[in-house]
Amino acid sequence: MSDLELAKQEFIAKQLSLVIVNQGAILHKQSATRLLPLLKALSAIQGAAQGCCVADKVIGRAAAMLLITFGVKAIYTPIMSDGARLLLTQANIELDVDQFVPHILDPSGENLCFMEQMVQTITDPVVGSEALITFFVEKGLFVSASNAI
């Protein structure tokens, strides 16, 4: 079974929101949602993120930028935005997606997700990742930004 298949299987079977697999080992799994848990998980595993496979509940441009910056090689998700698909395809990351949507919206379903708004005009994934990390650091929600990417 491939790493991506293992991540997807674990994600679906245990109804998780995030699973990270590399070389046949599950490095991280959780049920917390949103972008911050993804950033914390990728930062915690650091170098092991390079070449890993990720199953995540929703992938928008913000998540795509983090995944590219940390060197993920393949992704499964039930929902991905068109903007994320473009970034990830340009980065040659393998995708397994159930449904593409134009944008990732906030919980009200009325507006673009705040994290997506933050990176809307950024085209470089590293610059986008740095902007996201800076935001979380300034809010006191993330503390290891100095060596996160």
C-alpha cells in the first residue's frame, strides 16, 4: 500500500481531519480542523515532512502553500479549491481529490475564508507560508516560526 493510500485509508476509517504518512509510518493524525493544526503538525515533524503524503479535510490556497513549502509529495482531500489545485499542480504534487470548488469559504458560507483572503494575491508558496506563520506568531498561537520553514 502506498503512503497516500495509507493516509487516505486512516483518514476515512477513523474520520480524522488530518493524517501525515511517510515511508509507511503514520507520523501524525488528528481530528482538529482549520489551518493552524496543519502548520503545527508539519512544523513538529520538520524534515520528515519532506516527501510525505497528507490526507486533509479541506485544502485551499493557504494550506496548499504550506504543503508545498514543507515538501509534501502527495495529497488526498475530499474538498480542494481551484486555486489550491493550480498551485499544487504547478509544484508537481500528486492529487487525489473528491471535489473541486471555486473557493474555500468561511463557516457562514458567505465570505472567503480569512486564511484564503490572506494569501489571495500571493503567488509564491514560501512567501504565503511566511505570511501565514507571521500571522499565527503575532496572535500568540504559534511559537516555533524561526525554524518552521
